[in-house]
Amino acid sequence: MAKIRGDAKDVFTPDQIEEFRGALLQERESIVRQIRSLSSASLTSSRQAGEELADVGSDDFIRETELHLMTEESNNLAQINAALESIAAGSYGICVDCAKAISVGRLRAKPYARRCIDCKTAREENGDGFLDEDLDDEDVLAEE
Ligand SMILES: [Zn+2]
């Protein structure tokens, strides 16, 4: 079996991997809960919300805000799922750009980070930082 540079097993201890996995699962659960509450709110209470925010906008405005939030949460969810898959594949915590290990401190702050701080900074300096750092280059925010 070919040795992959930066195999997560050589970089992180099993305890650390377990810690990150726990953090990811927790985060996933809270996002799933938010998505659920958003979707049930938009189904049942958009009329009420519209009355409360009558001077701000219409039901359309509220629906759009909810959809935007749901899109964001779904993106986060996809990133978390990808991180969990990479744990299973043994490639977790490896920068997708330079294949070096992402620092433990960075992963603790953001367990689904996909780039090391150097590559993240480089991207921002190149003007790519206006997107969420960990999104791929697909124009997921094209509706903005
Ligand atoms: Zn990197």
C-alpha cells in the first residue's frame, strides 16, 4: 500500500483524532437541529414573522433570509460530513492545498478546516478570501 504523505495517523494521536471526531459530531448535531427548526419555522410561522417584521419587509424577505441561513448551514454540514469521511479515510487534518498537517490549535477552533493557516492566508492575499475559507472554488454564493 502506497504511503500517503502526511497520513493523519502519523500526525495526530488517536486521542486527538477522537477529540476532533467528537467535536465534529457535536457540531453536526447542532446544525441539523438548526436546519430542522428553520424549515419547520418557514412552514408554519412565516405569517406571524411577517407581522412582527412588517416594516422591514415581506414574507418573501423572511423566506429568503431563512433560505440563505439554510444554505449556509447546509454548506457547513457538507464540510463536517467531508471531515468525518476523511477521518475514516485517514486523511483528516491534512491541508488540501499543500498536504501538510493542519495545526491542532486550528483544528480545535475549527474541526472541519481543510487548509492550514499558511494556505488560508495565501488564499486571502490572492483575493480568494471573500468566500468562506473552506469552500471550494465553486460559486456557491452566486445568488448574492
Ligand atoms: Zn497548506
